[in-house]
Amino acid sequence: MSVKGYIKEMVDALSKVPGVHDIIRLSGSYDLAIVAHVKECKDIMNIHKRIASFPHIKRMESSLAQAFPSWPPRRTTITTF
């Protein structure tokens, strides 16, 4: 399968996972990053197990973050530099 086909297949599969909010194409060590919104820690493990079962998954890395009530937070500048 071509890289383009593999990425499309993965995006289609990831978009069906409950809780997945954003799917981002990357360059570097990983091909994709996902952002998932969860209410409980067990939801993180459920998402992780489901994604780990997908074909073509060789490596995964997880990070946790607390979402702000609104983004960007007040008086925060977002820049591309």
C-alpha cells in the first residue's frame, strides 16, 4: 500500500474512534498525531487499546494535558514564529 493510501486508511479508522477530536499529519518520527477528549482515565486506555489494534501501527506515544475552558486563554498570543 502506498503511503498516501495508508494515511487515508488510518485517518478514516481514527475518525471513527469515540473521543478523537483532531487528526494531524506530521513529519518526523511519527506519521499522525491525534487529540482525544475524554472524561475519565479509563477512556484513555480504551482509545489506546483500540488504536493499537489497527493495522500499520508500529509505535504509539501518549501524553496528557488539561484543556483550558477556552482556547487561546485570555491575553495569550499564538504565533507561528
